[in-house]
Amino acid sequence: MHVKKGDIVEVIAGAREKDYKNAKDGKVTGKVLKVLPAQNRVVVEGVNLRKKHMKPTTTIQQGGIIEIEGSIHASNVLIYCPKCGKGVRTGSAMVGDKKVRVCKKCGETLDK
């Protein structure tokens, strides 16, 4: 997969309309919380929020309706390049003996 847990991504499609309310240009960015490679899906913080009815348990003291993030398809996200200021396609390059992801537009290394 082209995204990893902890990446900052820009969602370009696949999230529900209410996620775009606060975004100025219709695109929303967030941190990847979970990657599901078997289903080719990712969970992005604050995107595709679902309401779930929960009973009180030992971990959740008070039951009720909580909001959780749903997964979206990995093809609907682009990795955010801080230098370009938007989501970009990525390529790979060798830095020393390590393979890293690079921005296709500016050539900036996206892996830390």
C-alpha cells in the first residue's frame, strides 16, 4: 500500500459530505489511524464518521451514541506533501541503502 499508519493524507473522494463542511476547498486532511491491507482500506482521523450505539461496559463507563471513524478505500487518499501544500502522487527512491517515498512534483522525501 502507498500509505502507512501515521501518515498525513488528503482525502480526495469517498468520504461523506458532512466531512467537507469545514474544509475550504472541498478537500479534507487527516492522520491515518489504521491501515487494512487485506481490504485495501484506511481509517483517517475525523473522516467518514459513523454513529454507534454502545452499552455501558468497564471500558466505556457511560453508554450512548458515540462517533467512530469508518474506513475508506486507499485509492481515495493522497499523501500530503508539506512542501507542495497538497496531496501528491508518490514515487520511490533509494537513499543510501533505504527505499523511501518521494513526492512526484517536487522530489521531497516523504518518509522520516
